[in-house]
Amino acid sequence: MPVPDPGPGQVLVKVGGAGACHSDLHVMEAPAPPPGFTKLPLTLGHENAGWVESVGMGVTGFVPGTPVIVYGCWGCGVCSDCRRGRENYCQNLGGQGPGLGGGHDGGMAEYLLVPAERYLVPLGTLDPCQAAPLSDAGLTSYHAVKRSLHLLGPGSTAVVIGAGGLGQVAIQILRALSAATTVVAVDTDAGKLETAKHMGADLSLLSGDETIRRIKDITGQQGAQLVLDMVGIDPTLRMAAQVARTLGHVTIVGLGGGALPVNFSSPPHECSVASPYWGYLPELMEVITLAQQKKIKMLVEHFPLERADEAYRLLHDGKIRRRAVITPHV
């Protein structure tokens, strides 16, 4: 496939790493093209980092060779949300970014054509092959935690259901942004829970009949101020509603397709339930700063481009313990 030349305002990025995400599996396995997919077939890959290869006319902020990470939500740039850096909630394009529809190819290739330099954040000394998942796994987790920071502090508890790639980052972000919060990790995999401890979880619980009771006990029967469901299936959503507290937050991050039963008593009174999508462009800059300060890190497994299918098979089978990253140029 020929390498494109960047047009006015565009930047061509030499891809160092492209993360393989569970949301890609939903696209690959969908019985019909998902809403918003205006171009099929297309190249997947919405977690991208690399080096500026060349720039189009009018681009002044980047020069070839600069290591960058790509913000993945490509909006219209002119609506009120886009002008606030919230292109994930673009009012005109629905926040469809590379590899997620909207007519754009993603980064599972040697090069990625980025439509505007505003979508690039300098990485400094960070390695693009390691940093790529920060653009989604890192940013999504950061956004999910940050919206609830006013609930956290001394004496507070945050529960992270699902200690995979996103959960591991969420635990680190909770540690970085609210060090006094007690962080509880819940998963069905003992190995992931062991990793969660290394990432900063105060308590790691194997999901089962006793999990809800344990969380209630450590919170004085009140429940957690924040529950992050990184899985999003029926059992985890039911657990989230049971371990949250009055006036708390239940945040659904995982795309498991489950439904949260809602009635007068569950979730608890005035408990806010939200399903945030990705994160804001300024927040990606904050995520990169945390990574540069070594307050968060991505645990990754590398696969060359020719083994991308294998990476997705392992991801489908639950055998990726870290974050799979495709590395076209390694």
C-alpha cells in the first residue's frame, strides 16, 4: 500500500506502536457494520504512538523525528464541545476517531495519516512502542477517575472491577491523584490480582460470593464512593450497584454489553451512574505528564505487524495479561 503524502494541515506519523483493544474485537465480531462506520474495509488501531515522518503545508508545531502520541477522537473541531477539547463528544461527528469509523484508517500499519496537528501530543523521552496504550487505556481510565475526584480523599474507597489493562492503569491513576483513597481490585483471575497489588491496590479480591460482604465490611457497611466497572457484563454491573454507596458514583467503562437493573433502592439513593467515552484532549496531555513523571506506566506485550491476528486471538481468549501492542517498525 503506498505511503500517503500529508496534505495541508496534516501530519504523517511513522507508527511505533498501535494498541490492540477489546473494542476492536467488538468491531471484528459484529454481525453488521457498527453505527458510524462509513468506510469498510478499514484499518483498525485507535491507540497510536510513533514519530513524525512528514508534515503538510501549514503545520508548524512538529518536525520530522518528533516522538508523539495520537489523540484518537477526531471531531469536527468547530462545535462547542470540540472547542473545549472534548472532541470525544463532538456534536457533529459523534467522536468517531481512527479505527472506529468515520471514514478514517487506524494505526495497524506502518504509517498513519493524522488530519490535524492538534491531535498530536509530544512524548518527550517516552518510548512510542510502550506509550501507545496511554492514548486510550490510559486516557479512558484517567477520565473515568477524574470525574469523581471530588468524592475521594481520606477515608474513601474506590473499587476497580476488572484488573486487566484498563484496570491496572486505573489503579495507578487512583494512587497518583488520590493517595489517601483505599483502592480495592476485583477480578476472577488470581494472576491479574497479583499484578493489581504491584500497581498499588490496597486489597485484591477474587470475585465470588464473599466479595460484596468484604467490601461492605471495609467500608463500615456504607459501600464505596467510586466503583469503576472495567468489564461491563451483567454480573459485574450487579456487583457494582451492590457495593456502591449513597451519593457515590458507579462508572461503566467496560463494553461487555451488560445491563444495570435500576429501581428505587438500587443503585443506592442518589448514586450517579455514568458511561464515559474515552477522554478529553487536554486530559491526554495530563496522562503523558504522569507517565513522564513515572507515576503511571503501561504493562505491554509486543507483537510485530505480521502477528497482529495472533494478538487478537489471544486477546479474545483472555490470554493477554498486559496490553497488546503491535509494533510495525520493530
